[in-house]
Amino acid sequence: MIRANGQPHNLMLLSLAGSPAWAMAAMSEVSTYLTDKGYQCQTVTSADAVQDALKAQPPDAVISANDPDSLKALATISAASDNDQPRPLRVLMSDSPLTDTESEVADLVVQAPMGKEQIAAYLPMFLKFQTENNALQAEKRKFTEENQQLQVQLKSHRQTVDELNLIKNAVIHNVSHELRTPLLQVKSAVALLSEAIHDKEIDETQKLVGYAKDATARLEAVIKNITQLAGSLEISPEPMLVQDAVDYALRGLRRIWERKDATTRIRISLEDTLPLVMADKKGLGTVLQLLLDNALKFSEGDVEVVAKRVDDSSVRVAVRDYGIGIAGTETEAIFETFYQVDSSSTRSYGGTGVGLAIVRLILDRHKVKIAVESQEGKGSTFSFVLPIVSLK
Ligand code: ADP
């Protein structure tokens, strides 16, 4: 009996030391008979040898009698093949009616006295079914694996949606307040301004124009944050240069810091011939802009953007400042929406408290983690590692 690949079918016959005489005799008879018919038969005589034989040459079929030792060995074979292995056809020769448990371990049952002819008659068809069944099981395993992967993806999408919903709700709750405060400041500054102009008070006029400008800038920042939040939903990484994201960030920062000319404090230090990285240009630009904006806000000296190759597959990007720093206990909380270390900092430094939440959201969507190293009074470094585009 030949397989599709031209090799003879390989059968394992169980003739264990503890089996009754009829079973041993039957196995020996079946072995001779089936060898004559062109099958390759190996007779196994102990339970330990079953495991070895399974490893050495997995059989297409196992033929066993229904005595307790053989049934146990057959159950072990079934269990072993329940995982990843193709399952051999299990043929049971019985000298008595089978119990439910016995019939569960068998695919084909034949009565003992006339066993060998029956086995020979049924074997080709059953082996064919078994091969087809094994192929279907392999397909099923593949689908189950794919399904599991999809479930994992679904779970991660659900988490993102939950996180976005939290941010969205927080934004809705806080935005009216965040917008109203600076708007009222502009309104009252403009009202006082018109009085001051009327009274020709030049100093007072300049001060009020300054207030109005600051409040307008704050309004603009809140609106910008909302736009960035919306943008963080549309991330599609593609090969890009870190330099392009830095340029994007600088353009944005120049608009925000227009009045104070603070962007001259930014030092760019990108390693020569940095390879292409896999990231969303606008997303990475927004991340750098938000990190640099904080670095400028919370320090007075130079701030740095550094990008260096870590190894063949990644580039580390860092934004560093030498400013007020962040206490170790705060380095997690600062990424929460509307969290500010010092709530009075809004007044002294400006800001809305959503910048870092947006940074983390965008990097999460790149499957990239952000790290913070900081020391109070010494400064902070925010960094992350991007994958290099593989040319294979
Ligand atoms: P904000 O608009 O207030 O800057 P963020 O979410 O960007 O909001 O930052 C949250 C808080 O984290 C800030 O209010 C500040 O307390 C702290 N923080 C962020 N970056 C720095 C930094 N470079 N140095 C010191 N503190 C920082």
C-alpha cells in the first residue's frame, strides 16, 4: 500500500508485554499479513518504546487490541497528537463489545477473529480519510492561530478606542473652560484697551496689548492641541527622514513662539547619514514639536534634539533640556490628560496639560514607548526608539 509520496504506509502495531495471548497472536498475524500487502509494519512491545517510535517515525496508523495496557498506550498516542502532530489512524481489534471510553480512542474497530482481512479491506479508505482529516485539522489550527492573532489586535484596538474616548471626554469637559478663560482675558483686555486709548495712556495700552496677545496665543495653543489630538488618529508609518519631522516641528514652534523668539535656543544634533525610519511624518513632527515646546517652556538655556543610530535596526531620538526637571514620582502622571505637576504652572508657564498625552498616543500608534529621564533642577530627557526601514 503506497502513499501519495511514493513511500509505503507505515503502521505501528502494539503488542505489549502485558497484553493477553490472543492479542499478541493477532498482532503477529496482522503484521505478517499487512507486510505481505506492502505496508511497512513496526511492532512495539513496551509503553516506553511507543514514545520513542512516535518520535523516530510518526506512523500513519496504530493497530492495537482492546486490552487495558494497549488501550492506555493508544490513549497516550491520541493525547500526543491532539496538539500539533498529525494524528495517526487508530485501529482497534476487539474480542468483546467496546465500552464508550474504548470507542473514543479508535477510528476503526474490527472484531478479533477475522481482524486481519477486515483491516486490510478498510485500511486504504480509512487512511485516505485520515490524511484528509489531518489536513483539515492543520487548516483548523492555522485558522485558530489567525483568529487568536486577530483577537489580540482587536483587544489592542479596543484599548486604543477606550483611551481615545477617555481623552475625548476629558477634552470635551475641559475645553470649554480652557477656551473661556483666555477668551475672557482677551475680552477684558480689549475693553480696557479702548478706554486706555481714549485716555491716551501709552504704557497701559502696551501692557494691555501684551495681555491680549498672550491670551490669544493660549487660545491658539488649546485649539492647536485639539487639532493635534484629531491628527493623532490618522497615523500611517512610512519610510521618512528624522530631519523632515524636525523641520515640521520647527515650523510649528516658530508660529507658537513667534513673539519670544525662543526657537533660537534649539540645537539640532542629528547623526550624519541617518537611515530612513518607519514613522508618520506629521505624527513624529507633532511629537517633537510638543516635546520641544515643553523643553523651551520649562527651561531657560539651550534645548537639544538628538538622533543617533542605536544598532542596525533602530534610531534613538531624544529631546533634552536643562530646566526645572520633573520629580521621579511624577514621571508617569505627566502623560495623563490635563495633568500638570504644578497646577499654578499653567499661569507661570502656560500650557493645557494634553501635550504629553498626545505624544504618548501618537507613539503608541507606532508601537513605540517613550522614556523620561529627569532630575529636579537639572533638566529632562524624553526619548524613544524608532525602527530603521529594512531594505530586504
Ligand atoms: P502642558 O501643556 O502643561 O505642558 P503636557 O502634557 O505637555 O502639558 O505636560 C504635562 C506636565 O508635565 C507639564 O505641565 C509639566 O508639569 C510637566 N512637564 C512636561 N515636560 C516637562 C519638561 N521638559 N520639564 C519639566 N516639566 C515638564
